[in-house]
Amino acid sequence: MKKLKNEKELIKKAIEEGVKYGEQRGVVEFEATDSAHEKILYIYRLLVHDKVIQPIPEDQVSQKSMAHKLAIWASKIK
């Protein structure tokens, strides 16, 4: 897994866009008290379920790998 140039900013963007995506679909309402880890997990699972992103093999799923996958997704959003 190669680290992206501005991965931290992309992860923030992915969380922001993922929250919008989930709320527009009407499947989730995030609270201000939800941690970034919880949001990353939920957004990752939602995007995989909707076939927006390819899933990571289950034996390789971790917080870091999910965040990386979301950062890649965010880098492709206009």
C-alpha cells in the first residue's frame, strides 16, 4: 500500500463526502460525537455495499487500509 501525497487531507475529504453520500441516501445520520474511526468504517462498508469501491480482502481489512481506500476514492471525486 503506497502512501498518497496528501493522504490526511484526502481522508478528511472522504469523510466529508461520505457523510453527505450516506445522508443523501437516507441510510444514516451521523452525530457530532461519532469518531472518525466509526465514520471511516461505516462509509467504507456503505461504499462497498453500493459497489462504489472495490472491497479489500477480509483478511487485510484494518482501519489504516480502509482509510487509504477512502482517500483514493476521495482523490477521484471532483
